[in-house]
Amino acid sequence: MGMVVVISLPLIIFCLLLGFGCYYLGRYKGRQDVRTNPQVFGDPVPPPGFGSAPPPPPHTKPDTFDNV
């Protein structure tokens, strides 16, 4: 015998309303971000008072017969 899954009509309506609500709220917040200040992905800013570190040494192998 097959298993019967019963989904009530109020649950379906609630899921639809929740989906539309999340869609419109996200669209509103996205448009608000575009107008005010868009998020920019890039290098993080160092904390204040932190001096710049010297660049790391280059990663090269010595060019001798020791590494053969």
C-alpha cells in the first residue's frame, strides 16, 4: 500500500505568503543598499595603529647541486 501524505490548505497558503514576504523584503533591502552604500569586496583594512609589515621574502630555491 502506498503512503498518503496530507498537506492542509492553510499550510500551503502560509508557505506561499512566507515566500512572497521574504521575496519582497529582500528586494526592498537590496534596493535600499544600492541607494545608500553598496558592499565592496576587497582587501581588509588593517586595524588602527598597526604599521605596515615588510613584504615576505621571495620563495625561491637555491640554484645549486644540493637540491638534486
